[in-house]
Amino acid sequence: MTEASQIIADKGGTVKVAAALDLTPSTVSSWKKAKGGIPRWWLPHVQALPKAEPTAA
């Protein structure tokens, strides 16, 4: 798993991060595959999001 994938997963996943940042899920998903990961101008916004609550299984 890439660093971007782990950060996005920790914040609740692609859809939650996209909604919180008013972006499309495809944009956030592309960060997980991009060589550079999360663009440096979006990284502070992503890091500021609260960590996702664990789900009860």
C-alpha cells in the first residue's frame, strides 16, 4: 500500500475524503496511483481531516 493510500484509508476512504474536500472520488482515487501521491497543495487539507472511527465488526 502506498503512503497516499494509507493516509486516505486512515481518513475514512476515498469517498469520505473526496466529500470533505469537495472533490470527485476519482480525483482522490488517482492520488493513490500517482507517482507523487497526494499533491503537496492538498496534503495539509487531507492531514487536517479527522481520523476515521473504527467500525464495529
